Amino acid sequence: MSSVADFAAPNPVVENRSGLIGKGVDRYEGRLKVTGAAPYAYEVETPSPAAYGFVVGASIARGRIVAVDASAAEKAPGVHLVWTHLNAPAQAERGARANPRSQRPSNPALDSDEVRHFGQTVALVVADTFENARGAARLIRFDYAAEPAAVAFEASLGAARQPPGEEDVRVGDFEAAFEQASVKLDETYTSPLQNHVQMEPCATTAWWEGDKVVVHTSIQMVKGGQHALAETLMIPTANVRLFTRYIGGGFGGKGQSYDDLTLAALAARELGRPVKLAYTRQHMFQATIHRPATIQRVRLGATPDGRLTAFALDGYTHCARWAPFTEHFANFARPLYAAPNRLTGHRLVMLDLPGAGPMRAPGEASGMLSLECAMDELAEKLGLDPIELRVLNEPERDPETGRPFSTRQLVRCMREGAQRFGWERRNPRPGQVRDGRWLVGMGMAAAIRSDYLLPAKAGAHVGADGIVTLRQGMTDIGTGTYTILAQITAETLGVPLEQVRVEIGDSDLPPAPGSGGQFGASTAGSAALDAGMNLRKALARLAVEDPRSPVYGADPQAVDFHDGTVGIENRTESLAQLVARAAPEGVYAEGAITPPADRRDYSLHTYGAHFAEVGVDPATGEVRLRRMFGVFAAGRILNAKTAKSQITGGMIWGVGTALTEINEVDPRYGSFVHQDMGGYHVPAHADIVELDSMFLDEADDKANPMGVKGVGELGISGAGAAVANAVYNACGVRVRDYPLTPDKVLAGLA
């Protein structure tokens, strides 16, 4: 499609004649998962008995390995190999790209005596059992020459610099406008380092078939993992077949490959047998990426009636010295509220920590914690309702680019949510409502998350049995990709859902970008729609050119597909009959989506509004969520059940962000204090009582041919700020240092 104008053309998903689109269909793979028939990467059955690997992490933050004693480990029962940097196989230099089309460069393991962070892989043991590998790993002894390491974020702000290739974004003269503003707010908010804590750890099962390696791994991007492994092992991309069919959570943390993939493949080649390698929970905390901490300064200037005249969000975040990454906590604010004078920007601190990287709604999840609380504080200064302040500053066009919004229902989200939540019962004076010992308050926050569309391909095949199979190198990280692809395919080909099969998570299939950035459904789904449409055309031609077909000689454009049949009006036959007779080998077609250039002429986002009610115990500072509700506008909803699961899951994560989730760095070692779920607290069922959500009717014909948008990251955006605002309304304590743990609330009450 060459223009967004082409997106407006009718298609089966938009027409939805079978009613499958939007229906709350059960998960395609749900029964397989709950019965244990869906093998995750570590559980895949191997062609011969597997050996088991275990990695050892460094115990210093920065320095060099000066001596290794692996003799005891090598003699331990059942051990097949012990590798350190001294004897690991040769790999490509870090960052190398022999193939210029590779999406990811080489990522070698055990390639140097240099230690760049605590927990970095410094040894691998492979044995006949997991227990023997783990036991032998504990016998390896390392001597280090430690070097001075920067591991404290706030203590290193003096070394902050502009992120590579970035500049502050300015519109108008912020400083002058802020100085002249009648009403001002200037506050700093901090968010902590956080971990992904996926249920399934990173894991790989690998074996070789001649000069080709087969890997089953847990990763969000199929091609990225395939390319990185090929570059690292210095073999052709075609010699790596990567499967990632079932993934137990990713949240951005599995958007890249780690040493489990590299080392499992290398060890399998060395031993001539399959190797399984999984990270422990401690490895997941120390040896994968995390969401970095932030320090955010919000400055708002307004007229006495509440119109913003000056708007700024800037501050600091951090990343690994060896892997630049910026948590763009200010970017979301650029299209959110109208103000003629604006400033947004970031400063980056390089630390000797594990890599920082994307975590559900990177940027928005951290940034909205500051701005949406600042808007609440400004509303109180102005004597305005927080919703009315936001409505007053609703922009007609993108305030920084001037582009028109493709759709924008933020105000309706707030109005609808307020009415359904009972916002009119909120007492604007903090600390005025009690329920027994609890102080009770309400808070709200807006939500925004940008919408993306990436290039993707898909293939669709129908066999002589009438079964339609959608094939795509896409992934499902628990979001419902299998299910929505089945719905799109069934609706496009006019067949019952039971007649559709979905094959994804295989590097041999037509490529898709994978799961992340809230682009999965719209990108993969649009390619699946195109593949289905091309298969329809091929089948229509097959029917009208077959003398035995009831529509022989007819116009192929008049051929219709419904209820598993193909034909025109009452001249129909089943899809299976047509294919079995005219093309018994089956019919296959591919499709693709490429974002048209003029899509960039619009400002595309998803929107929402969160409402929360909390109780605060004035004696202990404990905060309890009493109820929470969200209203969202995210394009056409493909599956009501999986979409709601995604959006409410994000809201629950937002509650954790507000109240419990934090990791600290031990300055002695550069290690994270919390290394498992015993210390890193995420919400449990008892923490989430009455939480619900709804979607507004919407179809965005500038987004993609289906009019859909993503929902996976919108739910967390702004959710934590709504909880924090509710805490303030309940007890009058404004905590700007997340999370709002009892000690901080109690200190404010005192």
C-alpha cells in the first residue's frame, strides 16, 4: 500500500461479516498451555539425550580476571566441559556484522578477561544433569583485579551527558515564559531501577544437524536472535534455524539474545549432542537488562484560569557504560498537552551495571509518573478539577509537529471514566474521607502511548482438507498473537475458526518484527490480512478457471467466501472440495505490509484515563488499592478478551510501580540487592481487588488497513500516577520518590 488512503478501502476484517473480529475468543493455544502440551524452550524434546549447562557470573562490578582454577569442576561427576575465557571457542568480535543485512550484530560470550558488570557470564559448565552442572560450577575459583566502578546513579550525575545523537527539543522560549507565568510548578520526581521478572527465564535448547544449528529459545524477535547467533558463530544466516513458539513473558526483556543462546549452540557443537541451558532467577536479575532509574524535573507555567504557557520535562537516566540506551521518559509528553513554550530532553549517566533496556512501555511507564502527578499538583494550585485542567489544555493538533491527530479520544476517555467511576464523589480536600481506620482518596491520570507500524510478511496456505494455515515468523509472548492471527485469517477467508491453524515462532517462516513496542498486532495482523487477501484471489481464479466449479467462467472479483464455502450467491462449494479437486497439493500465497510514507503526516497514539481509589492507614503508612478503573481508545479491538487481559495486566503493573517495585544497587559489589521474587515485590492477588477497564469504539484508518492499534503497553502508562494522586487525596502526603512505600507515606504523615 502506497498511501494511508489505501487503508480506508473495505476489507473482510473491517466488514466483519462473520463477527469474529472483536469477539472474546478463547486463546488459540490456551488448552495446550494448561495441559502442559505447549513446550517452552527448555522443555522441547531433543532428538537424542541432552546435556545440561549452568553459567557462572562475575562477583565484581568492573575489572579483569587474572586467574582461574577450574580443575575441581572438570573432575566433578558427570561433567562434559568447563569453559572460561581461557578456552572458549572462537567467536566473532563483539558488534561485528559480516552480513550487512543482519538485524543484530555478534554477541560473543566468554570472549575476554574483562569484567563489565556484576553477574557477567565468566564460565560455563555442561554436565549430564542440571544438578551436576550446578554443583561443578560452584567449584570454579576466580581471582580478579578489581577496578574502580561507578554503580551509584545519583552520585554520578556530574558525569551525565546528552544521549548519543540527541538534542533537547525546544518550541518557543520556555525559560522566558516560565519566568513570566502567573502560576508555577517546579518539582522533581524519581523512579527506581526495576526488573522484568518474567515467569519463564531465558532458556535455550540447541542441537546441530550437520553444519546447521537448531535452537529453541525464549526471545521476542525471531530474526534478531537468528542473525545475532549467525554473526557470533560466523556461519551463514541460513544455517541457523531458530524456534520460539511459546514464551512465558517478555516485556521487552527478551527483545535481545543473551549468553544462553550463544553458549548452548557452541556447547552442542562441541559435544555433538543437544544442550539445554536456562538462567536461574538470580541470573535473570543480574545478567539481563532492566528498566533504569530516572530523575525527572517537571516545570509548568500557567495562566490563572489554567492554560499552560510553559511546559518542561527533563532530567536524568542511566545505562551500562558498554551498551548505550536511553529511557526516553520525556518523549510521550510532546504530543500530550498544549503549551506554546516547551522544553523536553534527557541526560544519560554511564554506569558499570548490567545493561539497561526496554521494559513494558519504555519512556511512558516512567515519565507519566512525573507529569501526571505534576498536573494534579498544578490543578490544586489553580483550584481546578484535575480532569478540567487536562481538558483545558487539550491540543487540536500535535503541539510540537503541527500534524493532525489520526484519532484522539483522550477527553472522552476521561469523561466516560469519571462518570463510571463516580469521580463526582471525590472530595478535592485531602484527608477528609474515612472508612474505619483508613483514610480514603481518589486519583486519576491520563494515558498515552504512541502507535507504530513496521514492515512484515506472512504466508497463508489452504490444503485439500480445507484447513487454512497462517505462517509467520512472529512471536506470542502471552499477549494473544496466536489467537488474533487465527481470527484475522478466519474472517479474511470466510472459514470457521476451527478450520484455521497458526504457525509462528520459526525463522524459516515469512519474517515479522516480533513482539514489542505495542506494534505486534497491527504489524503482524496487517501482513496476515494481506496474505489472506492474496490467497482469496488465488482461490477465486482457481474456481472460475475450473470447468467443474459451479462458478466456472465467472468474474473472479464476484467470488465470495463465507461459512467455509467459495462461490457466487447460491452457486457454492466447500473450500475443501475446490482445493482437493483443482489443486490437491494446496494453494499458498504471501502478503506483506510496508508503512506508507504519508503515515508520518499524522500523529498516531493510543489514549486512556485511569481512576484509582486507595486507602491509607495513618498509623502504619500502608496503602491499599480499593478499586481501579480505566477507559481506553486503541483503535478497533480484535479480541475483547485478550485485549482486556493486556490492558488490565498493564494497570496491575502500574499499581506495582506505584507501591512496591524497586531494586537497589549494593555499592560494594555493583550487584542488585533483590535477586528473586522474595525480595522484589510485584502485586499479588490480594493486592488487586476491584479492577476493571473498557474500550471506546474506535477505528483508526490512518493506522493500518484494519484500523487497529496496540494495547500491550497503554495499560501501564499513567496507571502508577493515578494511584499516587489517590494517595495524596486520601492523606495529604505527596510522595515524589517512587514507590510509595509505607515508610515514605508515614514520614509525610508525621
